[in-house]
Amino acid sequence: MGTHRPRRGLGHRRLGAAQIVFFVVAAAGPLFAIAGGVPTNYAVTGSVGVPLSFLLLAPILGLFAVGYAAMSRYITNAGAFYPYVANGVGKSSGAGIAFVTLISYNAIQISIYGLFGWSVSTWLGTLTGSPPPWWLCSLVMVAIVGILGVLRVDLNAKVLGVALCLEVAVLTIVDIALFTNPAGGSVSWVPLEPASLFTTGVGAVFAFSAAAFIGFEGAATYGEETREPSRTVGRATFAAIGLTAILYVVSSLALAVGTGPDVIVTTAAAQGPDLLFTLAGDHLGHTFADIAYTLFVTGQCAALLSFHNAVARYFFALGREGLLPRSLAKTSKRTGAPVGGSLTQTALALVVVAAFAIAGRDPVTELFVWLGATASTGVVVIMIAVSLSVIGFFKRRRHAENAWRRWIAPSLAMLALSAVLALILLNFDLLLGPAGTFLLRWGLPGLIVLAALVGFLRAEVLRTRDPETYAGIGGPLEDGEDEREPAVVRQDR
């Protein structure tokens, strides 16, 4: 047996596939992604081909999920991504990806506070005639999410499940209304034509669209809290990709059809997140539009909570393995929630939101878009590394997986994701808008590189100064385990 320190685990194994889907799809935030992200995508990039970008990304993510799900049968860890890389490429590389994950997931979670603050401020302004500052709304929500983050994980799953079902119902009704009442009298399929997407700025479109999918891959984060991690994680991942892909393709196309492909860009620029609710009010009445807007706000709450839970578990995993202070591995004796990681994430959100508020930055076009673009860049980098790790992991072991899972699908995913990353980096300046500077243009994606370097060097220091801690990075397979069958690497021994 190994000589590594005893590992602390998270809560009891309460979660099934459906509950994890609630977490990860709610993190993708279908209603706020459509109402907030899609109009911003149309407006900032000037591209009509947004629906096609979702349609093309879905099978790429599906290819990634093939190897990801296969590897999840052998590794169960609250750190999700980095144990895969640690076991498939190397421990120091895994530590680098761990730090990239922290940057990326904190960025996407905190970015949503910008959209949330704007949404609630606008909503209250309509009701009272005097909108409060966006940052005040955001900071109140930071406190609420911080409190919910230390509650039982299955209680949070129930809240997210209800919110998700309501969001899907609203989107379905709006989509039907827009397709049955198309601008110009007939449904246009122009947004699905390649010529609409593959123009100047295509990389920016993929960056926005990739950000909308963020969250689907988080199923493995809850592996230690699932009843059957060897099966549940894979099922939840494929279900999350399928559901979000359908919602995004259909709903983004519906917005273009209901507005008119020839004017969707200018209309989205003028109305922003209000576009979907304006169309809903025109076709379904103002009462329905008000209900939809309320769910738009609660959907953001659900996404904030889901991402907060994921980030807290990353902090927990890194603290437990010594890559970060071990105080971050503190869990609640009553609920099993990662208290140390939850409080740390809350503190980071407070600092960043306050900084944007003091600097007078725009909550949507700057806080939401800038951090969202950074997050999507980081997550694409992570998925490339994980795809490479799957190939390395199965190459060195005699696990009973076929060639499609071991290397064919991961190789195709790695190539496709690398192309997407190149397009994002080439068009990163478009994501920042007119307020973007040279420093931001290279500094924000540079954070991803810096995080990877810091994590890698941290592991190399441990290699020489604390070999025992280094040996535990990524939860290595125990000595003597039978590598021909799924031998789940758990961290709750």
C-alpha cells in the first residue's frame, strides 16, 4: 500500500446522475446564457453565425467527453481535471492545470456577478424608478452565495433542479413563439450557413460560445459525492452536453429568426440582454416577459451557486494535496461541505467586484465579458491537456477500454480544440471591445500561462523539498492495484 497521508473526503455519497446534471447544466445557465450571452455574442462579434458555432462545438465537446468519461471510471477526485493530467502526463503538469482551473473557474463565476448586478439594478429601477448601483446588488449576492455554499450539497441540488426546469420551460415557449412568428413571415436558415460564421472574428464567436458551455465538464468534480462514480460521471457529462447543445442551437437561432438575420447584430447591440424579453413581451405578453426576466435573474443565481460549489471543491482538493495551504481542505463536520474553499472563493469575488466598482467599469461589457473570455480560453486549454492525458493514461496501462475511447476520440478532440484555441487567441482583441488595451489583450490570456507556470513550479519545489506530498498529487494508483479493471482513485480513504 502507499505511504501517503490519510485523505479527507467530502460529504456522503448522496448524488445521482440527475442531480449532477442539475449542477452542471445550471452552471451553464441556459436562460442567462441565451438572454445575456447570445445577444452579447451577436453584438460584439458582428457575426450572424452564432447558432452554427454552437452546433459545431457540441460534437467537439462530445469527442472530448468520450475519453473524459472513460478516465472518470478510474479516477474519482474533487479536483476533477488536474488528477487526470497528473496521472496521464505527469504530476507537475497536473499541478499546472490545477492552477489554470482555479483561475478559469473563479473568472467565470465572478464574471456572472457583473451581469447579475446589471440585471437586478435594471429590474429594480423599472419597479421603483430609482435603480440601485449594480455593485451593491452584486455584493449582496456574493454574501448569499457564500452562505449557501456551506450548506448540504443535496439541498443545493434541489434548488438548482427547480430553477433549471423552469428555465428550460421558458426557453421552449419563447422559441416556439419566435419560430411561429418569424420576422419577414418565413423562417430563415441563414445563421446556420457556414458563410455566416467563417468571417472576420470567428474566433471571438467561438470564445463566447465556449464560455456558454462551461460547466458541462464539472461532473467529475462531484465524483466523491456520487453513488456510482464509475458510471454516473460519464452519463451526467453526455446528458449535460446534449441538453445544453439543443437549447443553445435552437434558442440562438430563434432569436435571429424572430428579429431577422439581417438586423440581429444591430438589434442585439441596441437592446443587449433585454432582446429576448422584448420579443417575449411582443408575442406572449408582458406578464410572461416579466416572469421570464425573473427566471433570468434566478438562473444567474443558480449559475453563481453551481460555479461556487465547483470552485470550492477545487480549493479543497488542492489544499488537501498540499499544492495550496492545507487549511483550504477544511470541511464542515455537519454537512461535509468544503468550508475553507467556499470562504476563499467568496473573498475573491468580493475583492474583484469591489475593484471593478471602484474603477467605474461597466458590469456587462467589461466585468462579464472580460472575465468570461479569460475563463473560456482557460477551459479550452484544460480540455486540450485532459485529452492528451487520456491518451497517456491508457497507453501506459492495460485497462479494458477500446481504441475509440483510449486514443481516437481524445486525439480528434485535441486537434479540434487546438484549432478553436488558436482562433480565440487570434481574435481576443475583439472580445475586449473598444475599452480593451494592449495590456489586457495579452495580459488576460497571459494569466492562463502564468497560472500554469506557477502550478508547475510549485510541484517541482515539492518534488525536491517534500517528496511525500509530491507523490500524492493527483491521487496515484495504489501499489499492486489490478490495472486491467476500473480501480477508482478515491480521496476519501
